[in-house]
Amino acid sequence: MQPSVPRIPLSIGYRSSRTGRVVSLVVLGVLLTVTCGCVGAILGTVLNATTGQGTSGSGAVPAVVALLSAGLVIIFVGLLVTSVVRTNAWLEGSRLTVVRLTTKSVDLRAARSVTLQATAVAHTGVASDGSVVATGAVTRTPVLTVTTDTGTVKLGLRSKESLLIPPPEMYALAAALDTARCPGAPEAAAWLRAMAADPRTMLL
């Protein structure tokens, strides 16, 4: 019996704020559901009156509009909560799995190409007059892209709280990339090791 391959989690999701975010989204979802349901009922009543159905006393239209409005909010908030809870990634040997709303998995040994590029995101703030302005701060996030015959998987190497994944995880990912025999894999593995040793390498 062969020993099982250990699973190495990659810290790309929410670390310390997951529970707080879920609770906040649920509370916000309840408030928005009630609000949108009431607004939908009012709009349905107005629609009844403008179409001449209000005199018949029919409450079907307000009820349908209210339920539709509340349902859309529930779906939207549900997707946000699911994204917060599910966002995850891990390595099992040479297999990389990335979970968001859907789950994608690739075997790095079968990769056709690998790229590792740092994308820059400019931070914004709110001025005294309420306008959105650039703060001048920029966050660079390394993004690993692996392409195989079955599809493409992208993995941002920062958590949802803008923290780079820890050096041990970068070394593990580099070791997994050593099994790939495709363009870009050696360069990506070397860059990961360099970033694990000194995160400032990402700025080069």
C-alpha cells in the first residue's frame, strides 16, 4: 500500500477575518432582503394601480415583485458568502487545486506552459469632497498561470487580506513546479524560491 501524498494548503483565502466577513455579509443580506422585499411590494402596488388592477384587490403582483427582489438579493449575498468560505488552494504532490465558486485542478507534470507574472493594483481613497482618488500605493500580486490540455488555472499568491503566501508554501510550490517539463516552469520555480528568500524580488 503506497503512502498517501500529503496535502499542503496554500494561504490564498481569508485567514483571520473569514468568520467576521461571513457574519457581516449575513447581517447585511438580511437587511437588504427585507428592504428590497418592501421596495418590491411598493413597486408592485404602484404597478397594480397604473395597470388598473388595484381596484380588483389583487395582491399577486406586489407579492411576486417582492419575492423576486428579495430572491435576487439572497442569491447575490449567497454567492458572496460562498466565495468567502470556499476560496482555497492546495498542493497534493504535483497536483494543484484552486477553489473559488468552482474547483479547478491541474497536474503540473502535464502542464503545457507555466507563467508567473506580478500584476499591479493601484489603491484608491476617498477625498474630502467624496470623490475617489488614487493614493499612490500599489500592491503587486504574483499570479501563477498553468495551462494544460484540459484547461487553465490561475493562482494569485496573495491572500484575500493582501498578504503574500508564506515562504514554506512558495518553496513547496516551486518543488511541485520542478516536476513540470514545459516552457516557463523552471523560471517560475526559480522566481518563487527567490521571493521566498526575499519578497522584494517581486519588485524586480
